Amino acid sequence: MADVREMRIFSADQIVVPEELPQILKEFSKEVIRQNPSDIVQFSKEYFEMKHKMQQEEAKAKTGK
């Protein structure tokens, strides 16, 4: 495991934000607000598992496999 001192972020230049992250977080946030789940952690788990499954199915459809 890396030393915590090596993992510290000291400037914005050290942070690489994946291009799709803001949209993913926006969609997720909207769904949390719509659903108002009592257990956000469980909701999050189920939400991202569902999104992952959809992503896999879309990839299979594109490749025809």
C-alpha cells in the first residue's frame, strides 16, 4: 500500500477527471433526488450495478456477440 504522503494532492494539475464523470454524477444525483432512497448506499450499489449491466449489454449489441 502506498504511503499516504505519496497520495496527497497538492494542486489541480495532479487531478485527472475522466471526461464522462460529470455526466455520470449528474445523472446519478438526479436519480437520488427523484427516488429519495432511505438507504443511499444500497441505492447507489443497485444503481451502478444496473448501469454497468446496461453498459455491458450495449457493448455486446455493438459487437454482435
